[in-house]
Amino acid sequence: MQKSALFWLWLLLVVQVSCATFFVFDAVADWSGTEQPANSSPYHALELLVALALFGGLLATILQIRALARRHQQISRQLDVASGAFAQVIEQQFDDWHLSTAERDVALLAIKGLAVAEIAALRQTKEGTVKAQCAAVYRKAGVTGRLQLLSSFIEELLAEPLLPADQPLATSLT
């Protein structure tokens, strides 16, 4: 959840609390007033119950906003961990395969999904050179193509959980 969206949710909640407070005080003032018709007492009791129910709804809304914010923090943290873990896995595999600097560049661009012609244009080399470098990467990685290369990294990521099970994910809002 973006900070601006969270701000507006909390601002709306403050407005709702203000309105609910007004209704409760109005209901209490009406109910405790000395000049009232005999048949208005049930109406004032109902008005007070409705105002109290509004506060109950506000409490539920507060709890939901906090839960959504915690969930957002949890997902953001997991995404950060996954992004960092993926970069680490790539670097480790490149080291294990003893890729040259040029092969690393080509492999990374291939993993990102660029075509041979695009890689050649970015690296200012010929397509034949990029094809040869891709073939060297695939050979060193023990795969036959780009999809298998990518899946080898995904398998490595999925082999272990990104976060330890005992590490807390969410923190409360302050």
C-alpha cells in the first residue's frame, strides 16, 4: 500500500471518528435532556445504540487498515528478499561456471529476455559473437538453451525458503 493511500485511509478514519463522536454526544445529550416527550426515550436509546455500533465499525476498520498495512510490508519485504536472492543466485552460478565478463553480460541479457540481435546492438558486437558467447554459457551451465538457463536459476531460488521460518515478517505500524 502506498504511503499516500495509507494517509488518506487514516484521514478518512479520523473524519469518521469525529462524526461518530458527535453522534454519541448528541445521543447522550438528547437522552439525558430534561425536556423530552415520553415516547422519545426509545428513539434516543436507538440513536445511542446506532452511534455505538458506528464506533464498533470504526474499530473493525482500524484493525483492517492495520492488517492491510502489515500485509503490504510483508509482501514488500519478501519481494526485496526475492530480488536480492535472485541477484545472489545469478552471481554465484556465474562464478561456479567460470564465465568471462563478456559471457556474464550476454548471459544476464539473455536471462532478461533480450534477443540475440538486441544483445549484439547493446554490446556493439556482431550477432555471431553473441551466438558463440551464448553457446559457451549454455555449455558451461550444462543446458541447451535460454529457457533451461532461466529455469536453472528459478530452481535454485525455489530449493530453499527465502526467509527463515522463525524470522518475523510483519511489524506493527507506529
